Amino acid sequence: MHDEFLCHVTAYGMCDGRRIGVPLGTYRAPTLALALWWLRDRASWIAERLDPSPEDQAFPAGALVPVAETVADVPTLLRAWCADDVRQELVADELAGGRLVRIAASDDTTEYELLAESVDALRMQRTLPVLVVPVA
């Protein structure tokens, strides 16, 4: 069982013809449950910033307008992922098995990526090449 997890959230976009990543947060979770909680929290955080409630007092009337039907609805995709218990269990199983998990959603300008992986699996990957080098 993997006990500690490293989680990252990054937004990727194009700048001057290059793909640029902007880190939005990192968390070293001491448990699987906290890793899942943090990923859901960050997905909700992104969704709320991309698609705030029009009734929010912080925005003047008419300041928010709907996007075209052809634009991917990243906030809805992220909220759906957060609410889907089956997909949460799949993520938990992958992480518990020591595998990297990547959740990504894109619109026409930006890709939002949530990553999580076992710290133990990372340590094992670093030492693995040393273990398979033949001794002469």
C-alpha cells in the first residue's frame, strides 16, 4: 500500500508559439483520502473560477456571458468528475496500485491538468535503473 502522494495542478497554454505550463498548486498528501480530497478541491476551485455564479455580488450585472456551444465546458467536466463516485474509486485504485493518475480537461485556449502519484512509486522508479545495471 502506498502511503504518501504527490499532487500537482497545472494550466497549459500557448505563449509566443510555445506550450507553457503555469503551476496552480502542489500538495504532498500523507494519505490516499487526503490526495483525493485535494484533487477534488482543486478541480472545484478551477471550475468556480472559470464559471462563477452570475448571482455573485462581486460581478456587476451583465459582466458574465455564456460561451459559444462549440467551446468545451471545462467547469462542467471538472464538476462532473468531482461528483462521480465510480471515477473517484478508479482513481483511488490506480493511486493505491502505485500508478500515476492524470485528469485533464481542455477548452480552446487552455488545458487544465491534475496529477497525482505515489511518493513510494517515485522512489522505486529512481532506484530501478540502478538495480538492473549489470555488474561486470
